[in-house]
Amino acid sequence: MEAKIMKRLDMSRCGNLERHSVCCEYHSNAYPLENNSYENNFAPSSTCTLSSTPPEPQSNCCGKEATNSDRIIGGTETNIDEYPWLVLIEYVRKATSEIEVGCAGSLISGKYVLTAAHCLRGQTIAAHIPVNVRLGEYNISNIGPDCVKAPGGGIDCTENPVVIPIEQTFIHEEYNENDIQGHNDIALIRLMTMAPYTEFIRPICLPTSEFSEDTTNKKRLFASGWGLTETLESMSPVKRGVELPYMSFEECYKFYSYNNIMLTKQQLCAGGEPGKDSCKGDSGGPLMYLKGDLYEVTGVVSFGPLICGQSIPSVYINVYQYLPWIWQHINNS
């Protein structure tokens, strides 16, 4: 049993890194601040008000960033207001009572965060208790607002991150932390209080169709994060992003079946293109699809190959397949 667990964890690790780290190349170009003064270049405030229910895409209250700045891809730092639905899970270390950040997740409404089941239960987090969700974060090494130089001059700054206690967690009933296949690796977090809607905190849209059946521009998939995993190991203090190629289920199945990993249609794959760093992103974080001008959370980061940037894709939970499960728990809780 223990050997199976370690095998799965090793598949999520990247070469030349500490054990159980999900690959996320470190390359920090953060701008140092010469003084404490800064200029805000925020987009106009939105009229959106969040509730427990995920917003409908036609409301334009999900999947939209505050500005339409140029994409930064290829494993580099994101813009300061990019991917405002990305959140961090805070854990209490049982031995010391210290707060540490770990897995990521996606804000899908004012009350719910979508993440991976292995971020909330399993041997790798046995010494930690998930207690809070941190929203609106950019640089985890800095306390308070984060600031960077704006492309057009001046300085862009975030607001203070918002930390909300976890009220309840919902782990998929058929998830088994000892299963190296990664089946049903999905979970929901219910927040104690309602999340705000700001330039830096916004929900992502749930998928409106099965991604594998969409014939439009399948190359536009994105992953983002700080390189944090369920083992609470960090690779980069600044939020990073990468564009990933889609790989069909049939192609992906061939790769993993050689290692006795039998994928199902409830999983999907991205990456597998040499040099693309196909396993970038946080455990529990989103695989995103830009559908029109709105982002949808197509997948949840589950596990990936031992070495990044090769011909083997990473595996994600197919969120569309779990929409009934998501809505059941939101409507009944």
C-alpha cells in the first residue's frame, strides 16, 4: 500500500527537485520597491455581487479579469491582476500551530472553492489541518499589498489579501487517497463568510460544455500557481502562469497505461509538448480555458509525470463530468 502511495507522489514530482513537488520553474523578476508610495491603476468597479451560487456566464460576473492586459505565458510571472479566482489554502501545522500555505484552488462563487481531494485528505497532509482560504494573493513572500512596475509606467498594487476561515469541506465520496489512478480527486471548500468581488478577487466560470467535444482553439489552456503542493513545498513566491496544449484522452491514455495508470473520461490531459513545462501549476489549482472572453475551470490539477517539459502530459480532473456532484453539494449545504 505504501509503495503505491509513493509511486503516485513520485509521478507528481519534477526532476532535480525535492520529493513530491509539482513542477514549477523558478524565475523571479519581481520589481523591488524604492519606497512605500504607490499608484493604483485599477479598472472601474464592477456591479457584481457574489452569492453562494456560482454566477452564470451571461452575467459577466465570472471568468473575467479586471483588465484585458496581454497574456504572459511560458512559465513566467503573471500580471498582478491576472487569474483573480486563484486562491491558496492555509494549513495549521499540528506540531507547532504555525500557519503555512499549501495547495491552490479556484473560487467558483462567493462561498465555494474548487480544489483537489488530495489537498484535504491523505498521508501527505496528515501533519496539517486545512483552516483558511487566502484570496487576492500575488507574492506570498510579502505581507500586505504587492506592487510591481506597470508596463506603461507607474506602479500597480494589489489590495491586502483576504483570509476567510473554512466552514466545511466536501471530498468526493468515491475518492481513495491510496488509489494511484487519481480517480475522483475533487473537493469543495465552503467558506465561513462571503468572498468580496474586487479587481483581485473574482470567481471563475464553471464549464458550460464538455471540453473534449469543443472543436475551437483547444491550445488555449492555462495553468497558474506558486508551485505549492499538498506537502506545502514552495517553488516561487510570485504567482506564475503557463499556456498548455490539450491532449486527447486516447493519446493520454496510451502514455499512462504503460505504467498501469488507467485513466477514465472523468480525467483530461494537458501538456505533453516538449519544452512546454507541462506540469506547471499547483496541486488543486485550475486548468483554465478561455472561451470567448471568459475563463472556465476546465480541470483541477491532480498529478503528472516525473520530469516536466517532456512528451508526457499532466492529468487533471475533468470538471464538466462532476458538475452534478458540485451542484448537489452547493444546493444541499
